[in-house]
Amino acid sequence: MGVVAGQAADAVAHARRRLRQILDDFEAVASALEPRLDSPGVAHELLAEAREALHQAITVVEALLGELDRQAAALDTHTAGAAPTVPAASGTPAAPGAGGWGAETPGGWGGGSPGTYGGAGVGTSGGGAGEWAAFTHGADTPDAANFGEGVEIRLPDGSVVLAPNAAAAAAVRHALTQLGVPYQWGGTTPGVGLDCSGLTQWAYREAGLNIPRLAQEQDIGAAVAPGDLRPGDLAVWDGHVAMVVGNNLMIEAGDPVKLSPIRTSNAGQGFQGFWRPTA
């Protein structure tokens, strides 16, 4: 019981630190933008930053609730004298967040939310996002070449998917190298810290294509129907962006960068559609 209580306390402390960091980062950005609020586009930029901060805060709180639910279930099992529970990272739908506690939640960043789609990308059937937990946490960033060549992409579970072109494939391969990298507000440094649009912009830049910095401005190229999704396509909200990798999964800068089931809902943000920057 003491171990479970300690783990729950650690989860609460971690969430408190993350929420403080999110608030501090937003206040710093707002202070920097305030003198230029009368300039064209600055108010829009501030609004986008506020939406992203809210999204991150909701993600942290929902992840904490999920972790506390798991700890409560573990406590119930322990009290009943049952065998120890399987760690949350083993075969659950949730990929782990920083500190080893999950960040996948229904309707926000999690799987199984309304508006999820199957069949993204052509390839062999692979495991769900939760099966790759060990890969996405605490490892050094690998080389993009480890994930295939040409239009082929080798996903972390060993399955192979095909991108619509070499540039899209290269973008996905580079994005996959960042699995497990911490989320950082305004982050654009691979291997150190990335935000959602920093991840996708960097990955496409490495593939030879420059795309806008802000998430809501990355709806470029051609709009793509949900049934026609291919690796490299972007899911764009008015304050978040993620990249389709195939096998009904996408990569996004949560906390940390992780794989999630494809979805169209995201903490109440407006969905701008799926887009193929290379079209």
C-alpha cells in the first residue's frame, strides 16, 4: 500500500511541475508578445499560444487522472490479495509519459476517441501505440536510416508501410527518431525538446521541404480524405498538429513525443482536416 501511495504522490508532483512549467512558458511568451499586440498577426499568434497551453494543461490533468485510476485499481488488487498488477506500459493502450506514467486519454490525446480512422498507410499489420512503450521512453535518438529507405518506412514494431513519395517517407523517418524526446514549449531542437509544430516542421525540413512554424498554418499542400491517409500526412487543429505514420497511428509531441491512434478530436480544438504537404 505504501508503494502505491508513493507512486500516486509522485504522479501528482510530476503533474504539478508540468502545469507550472506550462504556465510559466505561456506567461513568458505572452510578455514577449504584449509590446507588439498592435502589429498584424501578433494577436492571432498569442491566441494560438494560449490554445496550445490549454491543450497541454488538459493533457497533463487527464494523464494524472488516468494514472491515479490505475494506482487505485492496483491498491484494490493488493488489498484483495491478488497477484501484482502488470505495469501500465505492458500492453495497455497508453504510451508512457515523462516519469513513466501514461499520457493517453480518451477524447484528448488518447486512443479510441470519437473520430479515429483505420487503414492509414499501406503495410503489414503492426501493434498498437502501447506496444511500443519501451521504444518511446528513455532511449537515445536513433538514426533515420534505421527506419527504412526510399518510400518504405519501418515502424518501431517492425512492420513496413509505404509513403506516397520519398519526401513524405523521409519526414516520417526523421519524426520517428524523436520518439521519447520531451515536450518543450516552443521547442525546435531535436533530441532535446520539441513542441507539436516544431516536430513536424523539423521532420519535413530534414526531408527537404519547408513548412510554416505554427500548427494551424501547416494545413498546406492538398487536403486528404480520412480514407486516403498515407504516411507523412498531417492532422491539423487550430492549436495542434500530428503526423500520420501508417497502421492507423500518428506521431505527435505529447509529453514526450509518442505514437497515438489517428483521431480528429483534440481537447475541444477546431479540426482543420488532414493535409499532404508534399502534394
